[in-house]
Amino acid sequence: MKVMRNENTLSNWGNIFQIMTGIVTLAPLISLAFKSIRTWLTIIIRKNAETMVLLVILWLCITIWLIFYVIRNRKRGMSKSELHKDLGISQSSPYILIVDDDLNVLDAFRDKFSGLYANIALLTSLPSSLVANGFDIVISDIANAGYKGKLADDILREMKIRYPYKFICAMSSNLSFNDRAYSIDGFFYKDAKGEYLDKILQAINEYRKKMCKVEERWNEVEAEMKMQKRTETEIAEAKGNYYRSLESLHLWQ
């Protein structure tokens, strides 16, 4: 057994010696190859200055793209609250629902809002408060606009309780219905001249500004809910729904 170990040892040393000999033999060739490559690159640089400029520009473009890619991925990794802070006015064209049993009124709204707001839906009645789920703003007539032609004031109040962060307003040609529009965001009297359309448009424009200041808007809603003695559970649920609605309706347009 000892003899076999000695033979293996000698064999290993022989292999190492052969490898080292090969390296020493090839060293001049390797050196010559590196010199040839360096000379070739020098010639290219001297004779093809334009090519080098293009290569530098290409390298800069790739570098800028990589920086942009990293920044974009970091932004995608932000928390939801940080992401929503970047919600700009151009990204937050509100989703508006107009409800009235009078088709002439709906036509007037269509004409007034045409070219100003693209995301507008028109309905002749409110079947339930859940209709507001896909909208930021709901403006509804009270008389004959509820389920089966009933008054819509109860639905609007329920809507505001369910979605406290949405802009919910009533309108009517009956001025006395102003008393029914409590616990929501406003009431508009439908005058014969149609001036209420301008007032509603102005109110929507003002709300749109608030809508873009996401954190400030939520703080305002939260304060209102606390004044109404809403529970912490209700406030937390509303906050979650608020951010989810912004994400689904606006951020991924």
C-alpha cells in the first residue's frame, strides 16, 4: 500500500510539473496575444473616432435606461400611502354619476360636461347605495329618482354613510327638499334658468382639487367621521376602502 501512495504522489507532482511547463511555454504567446489586441484596439480608436463616440452614446443610453428602470421598480415597491401621494390632477379625472328621472336634465348635463370630464355616467334612478361603488362623485335628484320612483334622499344618506370619502350631493326643483339633504355634501336647487349646472360644475372642480391631495382628503374625512361618533372599526374600514378605490379607479388608468 505504501508503494501505491508513493506512485500516486509522484504522478500528481508530474502532472503539476507538466501544467507549469505548459504555462511557461505559452506565456510568450499569451503576452503576444494581449499586445495584438491592445494594438488592434488602439488602431480602432485612432481611425474610428466616430465609432467610439457612438459607442459612448450607446453606453450612456443604456446607463440612463438602467437608472430609470431601477427608479421605476423602487416606486412600484412603495407602500400604498406613498404611492397615492404621487396621484396628480391629470391622473385623477373623477368618475361622476348623475341621476335624474328627467331625460331633458340628463341631456343638459351631457351637453354641459361634454369635453370637460370623460368619466360620466347618467342614470334615471338609484336602485341602491351600492351604485356609488364605482364613482367618486354622485349628484342625484331627490324626487322620483329612488327605487321604483320613490324619493332618493334615504339612499343618498346611506350612500354617504357607506362611502364617507365620496362626494355625494342632491338636487331638486323643489326647494323644500333642501331639508331632506342632510348628512350629505350639498344640495342644488334646479332653477329654471339652468344656473344650477354651473354651480354643480364648480363644486365638482373644487372637489377634484381636494381629491388630488390624497392624505389631506383622508384626514378631513377621518375628522368628520370622528365628529359623527363613528367607531374605530368603521374608520379603519373606510380608510382601506378609500385607498383601494383610488387605486382601482385612478392609478392604473
